[in-house]
Amino acid sequence: MTAQPEAPRTPAVPNDRAALAAYVDHTLLKPEATAADIATLVEEGAALGVFSVCVSPSFVSLAVEVAAGRLAVATVCGFPSGKHMGDVKAFEAARAVSDDADEIDMVIDVGIARTGRFDAVEADIAAVRAAVPNDRVLKVIIESAALTDEQIVGACKAAQAAGADFVKTSTGFHPAGGASVHAVSLMARTVGAAGGGRLGVKASGGIRDLDAALSMIEAGATRLGLSSTASVLNGFDRNAGEPPTPSTDTY
């Protein structure tokens, strides 16, 4: 298993490709993805120098095998709706851990958060945390675009109380949208370094260019979920007036 670093206390805005790549979970969660697509994703991620790849649960073992310790492997549970019972999410997380996933990104029941039942949100997260050993990272997807500021704060505090390691903006599949600078900043001030908290903040969903990626880190993101990783990193080449590195994105 790849060792997990602590979340940066005060994220430094990257000024080159390698520094930004270290923030990235290179992601492919499309339902039509094949084993060949996942093998390509892992090789892309290794070549780009990303922190991890994020894949669907059925592909964890394959991704771990192809990665061969070169990068971490993350997966999801309760994805993408979060409308699963807590014990089902916990079972899914435990299975992913048994398949050697380094990180688990779970989805809360957003409807419960929208009704202000943050004790129930905390219990849902705690069930998954109990199934994920402390040497594995647990990220909590709150679907921030579907929540009010008050609900974002409540969900983040529930994640912290339940022992999560990160809060994450979005699945990337919700019609309300993905990450926003405002949500990331609010999450960081609530439970992240900006507010003296201990949780990392992952910005994910709709981050497709360099400016968007850097703005998320400036707002307090300590990890980025990207599918167009090569295109984002190529922004450094374009800004320098150099020919961009060919993108290998195929999804």
C-alpha cells in the first residue's frame, strides 16, 4: 500500500507541472469504462506523476496490480447517489480495503443533509470509518453544489466528528454541478487548515483547465479530482509559450 501523507496545513499554490500533479487523483468513474481503460488510466497517472488514480470498486484490484506501488489507488462507495444504507456502504468500503484500496471516497445521503439531520450524516460516515482502517484515507463527498452554506458547514462538521480524513465537494455526476471556489473556501474554513482544522479538502467536478485547478488550491483545496489531468497540466506549457505535451486523455 502506498504511504499516505498528511494533508498540507497551508497549501502552497503549485508553480509547475510536477507540483500540481502531486495534488491529483486521476479519475475514471464512467460506467462504460473497460479494464483496458483502467490500465491506460494507471499508466497515464504514473507518467504524469499524480498522487493517485480513482476508479470504480470493481476495478480496484486491477488498478493496484497495474500501479505496482507507483501511485495510490482510490475508489468510491455509495456512489454516486449516496442513497445506500450505512451498513451497505461499510461493506462496500471493507471490500475495497480487502482489495488493497488506499483511499475510499464515500457519498453521504445528501437528502438527509438537506433536512439538517447531521447526526444521521455523522452516523452514516462513522459506519464507513469503522470499516476503513486508520492507515487508509476516508474522504466524504458532500455534493456541495446541492447544499446551502449552512448545510455545507453541517456536513463538514459531521465528517470531522465521524473521523474522516477529507471532505470532498462533488461526485461529478450531480446535475447541480461540481466544485466551486466558494464551496472549497467554506469547507477549508470549517474543517481545513484555513480554520485550524485537521481535514483535507478535495475539489472535484468540472475542473478542466489550469486556472480552475489553481483557483481551487488557492481557496484551500489540498487534493484535486481530475479526469482531464493531462490537459490541465499542459496549461503550464501553454502559459510558458511552449508546445504542449500531447494529452493522452481518452475519456
